[in-house]
Amino acid sequence: MEKQSKKDIIAKYKQSENDTGSVQVQVALLTERINHLTEHLKTNNNDNHSRRGLLMMVGKRKGFLQYLKERDIEAYRKLIKDLDIREVK
């Protein structure tokens, strides 16, 4: 992920001026990395090391989303709508 795209994502989802670690920012950054890695795996389908990393990122994102769903359901709904991802169960 390029520095500028990372800065843009942080600027879009931050909650306060110096916010770089809130749940919304972390989910957005993970989603960007997941999307990038998914495209990589479409052309390199035997890259099992990257596939494992992808699955770990998806699991981490799921944990963040479950946490956000428990704490702030409105922010959770807004975030999954903005990022176009499915709800966690």
C-alpha cells in the first residue's frame, strides 16, 4: 500500500485530529490490504504464503468489526456500508 493512499484512508475514517488507530481506521486499512491481496491471488493462485496472510487479515478484521458492533452499532453499520463488506455474525 502506498503512503498517499494510506494517508487518504486515514483522513477519511479518522475520529479526531491525531487518530490513526481507531477501529474504523484499522478496518478500512485492513480492507484495502485484503482487496489488494485478493487481486494478487487471482493471478498467483499457488501463493500459499500470501493466502495465509490474507486469511489472518480477514480474521483480524472480523474481530475489529465484532468489537465495533458491540460498542457502537451505528458506526458499525455506516462502516460496512462505506466499505461495501458483509456483516459479521
